[in-house]
Amino acid sequence: MVGIGLGYIGAGLCAGLCVLGAALGIGKLAGAALEGVARQPEAAGSIQTLMIITAAMCEGMGLLALVIAFLAVSTLNKGISSAGNSSPAPVATSH
């Protein structure tokens, strides 16, 4: 049971860290793009296009990591018997 609990903690950490990493990557990307447009305003169109493509890639990797974390939790849930599937407790009879 301890291994399953650690698996849930690992999946939660995986989900949190991948979303945090994607957010930090997109934030750094947007800051660099704004700095580039401020230095060279005539290149704003091409910088924006490159920024959107790269942000979509960062977002896609974050979502892929979340899907993997959810699949890990789903696999962990298959190893646990639910209350509905367990056999009923024996009934004590008095003679």
C-alpha cells in the first residue's frame, strides 16, 4: 500500500512540475518576444508568429506530460479494489 501512495505522490508532483515548467517557458518566451518587438517594431509580425508557434509547442509538451500523469493515476487505480467489488463481510449467526 505504501508503494501505491508514493505512486500517487509521484503522479501529483509530475503533473504540478510539468504545468509549472510549461508556464515558466511560455512566460520567458513572451518576455523575450516583447523585448524583441520593443527593439525592432517593424519585425513584430514575424516575432509574433514565431512566438505563437513556440508557445503552442510548450503548451503541447505540458499537456502531454499531464496526460501521462493521469494515465499513471489510472493505472494505480486499477491495482486497488473498490468497495463495490469486494466480497461481502461474513455474517455472524447466533445458535
